[in-house]
Amino acid sequence: MRDSSEWEPTSYRTHTIGQIVSNGLTLVDSEVSIAGYAETIRGRGAICFLMLRDGTGHIQAFLKKDNMDPDTFDLIQSATRESTIHVTGKVAQKRPPKVAEGEPLPPPEYEVNVTSGEILATADTPLPVGVIDDVKIGLDIRLDNRHLDLRRSHVNAMFQLRSKVLQYGREHLIKEGFMEMNSPKIIASASEGGTNLFPMMYFDTPAFLSQSPQLYKQLAVLGGLERVFEIGPAFRAEKHDTYRHLNEFISFDIEGAWMNDEDVMGVQERMIHHIWSSVSENDMNLIDVINQYKSSQGEDTISVEIPQLPFPRISYCEAIEIVKAGGGGIEWGDDIESHHCDLIAAKYPGFHFLPRWPMAMKPFYIYHNKEEKSSTGGQLSRGFDLNYGRDEMTSGGQREHRVDMLEQNLRDMDLNPDDFKFYTDGFRYGAPPHAGWGLGVARLLMVLTGAGNVREVVLFPRDRTRVTP
């Protein structure tokens, strides 16, 4: 569970349960106060065994009626599961179990011999979601009761891992010279085109929720910040009902001056390599918790295989040939859809880039060189995707920094350049070549945790039907 070795005492506890479990030998006979959820309560008459759980671990509290206020003892002994309870007592080492001759003794276990306590809040019964019971519950019910679902150890571990992924990704980008920025989420014009927008009224002005920080990242780079990143939300009014789509999502976004598409693909693969390496080094205890649950359900367990650098680059043209060779019906200029990606993933099952897409399939701000064409004569762009197996993780590319080409691209997409003057005006006074990408955090977590649905790794997901909790 969570490392709490540096946590300071609070009004309700001198130690976390994790601190006692990991440092019990030095705490034997010391008085401690702990607080947690009542996972199980066993015993009748004059003794009671209370299993307490907090976000850092589990420990048994031993209550004896003769050693504490009898009324408090009776209240705790009759408390409902998942009630929150605060107890004070001395740490003791539990008697080690018997083992066969020659077998090593297991690590020591500890308990707290309670002298006083109180019920902080009583849990209603029955629980809408089982916390430690092996009961099959649908995802919708779990999401309706996410506050309880989070108390399940493997779910809690997933969101601890999510926090670590954000931490490690941020660490790496800062190490490579990127500085964090924040872009507005209420915007006047579409970031990537006129569709898939959530309209709103901003006082008396029509506005939209931002699809992407794209344009604002670029303006920051044009202003001389050179390397920026953001970890923030974006909103897409897409009517998808799939395992990998949400209408609100969090992404890593970067933009770098004096960089092309290959440069920022390098940033991304190094960041992912750093995340996987850091999890492998520091957080396998969380992976073990998830795998313990998967094993109990008869599911395949996960392993953290650090991806090799560099990731394969399979150009759009090469990908089309792979799909054709595999029997997929596709022609140059068609989109590469999930069932096509299955054929590519058979050859490249891990992370792989798909660069050099046709210009007609990429947003107006993607750079293209008129001399850069496919063997069929089609205009190529400096746009790319990153896939893991069949699933798209990233879109990115080198940006168009020539204002005349930007305005022509807008016209080609039936967009009015006047609606984008706040953006295009930034390119009229000298603009460096630059590039960037956006990487969905939840899709990265799906790969890391083996989750089969993006909603599993988003705390409070928003899709077409869900706006609460």
C-alpha cells in the first residue's frame, strides 16, 4: 500500500497503520493512536478482534473489556463493518504461527492492545458495494458508489499508480527542460475544428469547452517559453460508447520550439520509458495488489515490461501495406481503424509510432512539406500517432509555423481564418519551427494496470450518460 514513512502525526493518529506494520519491532510496548475503517469485527463476550484498515495497510486491534471502558467496548464490538473507529493502545508482536521444521519463519506481525477508543462514524447497512467480499458488481454500480469502490484494495492501488504516473511524467518533462503551464478551458473558437464541441454561454458571449490546449501551447512557445507542458482536462462532444472513450479526459501535452516530429517522438518515448522504469523500481507493491485481485478472479495478471528504446516507427504508407497484406480492406488515404490496428499489432504488439499521415487527415496546424509525397503522389504531413497494440494513445506532430500556410489550411477545412486571428496573429512576427503531442493519461493507465475499460482508471468519469457523482 501507500508509503507513509514520512507522514506526520495528526489529531486522530500518532502513526499510520503502515508505519506500525513496517516498524513494529521498534514500537513494541509503545502507546499509539490509530484510526481506520472496521474491516471485520470478531468475538463475543469479554474480548473482541477488530481489523482496522487505513490507506496504508491493515492491522488487528485486540480489545478486552477489562482493559477499557465497558460501554465503549460494547459499542465497538457491535459496530457495523466500514464504520470509522479510533483506538489507542500498546503495540505488541503477535505470536508467530507454527511452521514445519526447516521452514523459515514468516515476517513478524503486530497488533494493538486497545485501552481506549471511539466510533467516529457508523456505517449504514447493507453496503451498496462490497469492500472485502468477493461479490460480482457491475461497473455502473461501482461508479455510482465510487467512494466505497475506492476502499477495495486493487481499485485504490490503481489510483495510487495514477498519481505516480503523473509524478514520474512531470519529473521527466521538467528534466528535459519543459516548464509547466495552464491554458484556459473556456474558449471562443474551436481548437481543432468546428465539430465535437460543447457549447456554453460565458455570461453574454457564446463560448466552448476546450478540446485541447494545442493553440495556447503554441502561443506560449511563440512567446519565447520554448518548452512547455500541461497536465489538464480536455472536452470532446463525441458520441462514443466504447471501452476507451470519455467526453472529459486528462492528458499530458507538450510543445517545444526548434523541434520537429521526430524530436518530440523522442521526448515521448523517453518519458514513457522513465514512467515504466520508475514503477518497476518503486511501485511493484501496487502492481502486486492488482495482480492478487486478478488472480482471485481468474484473470491474466500483469507485468511491468520496460519498453525498449527507440519505439518502432511504422509510417502510414508502411502501415497500409501491412493491413493489405493481412487481408484488411484499406486504400491509401483511408483512416487506420481499430480492426486495421489489430493487423499491425500482430507484428508490433507494444508501443509503436505511426508517423507521416496524409495531410488531409490531420488538423490545420500540422506542418507539411509540398515536396514530401507518398509513392502514390499523396501529400504527407509531419503528423504522427502513438499506439499500444490496437489502441491509439497519442496524436502529435510538427506544427505549421508559416502564417500564410496556416490560413490556407483553415480555408481548406472550411474554417474562417478571421475566427482564428487570436491564434494566427501570433505567427506574423517570426515563429520558430515547433512540435508537440497530447497523450491520454487514462489510456496509459489502461496499459500499465491491464484495465479493460478506461472508466476503471478515471476517478469520476464523464461519458454520454454520466454526470454524477
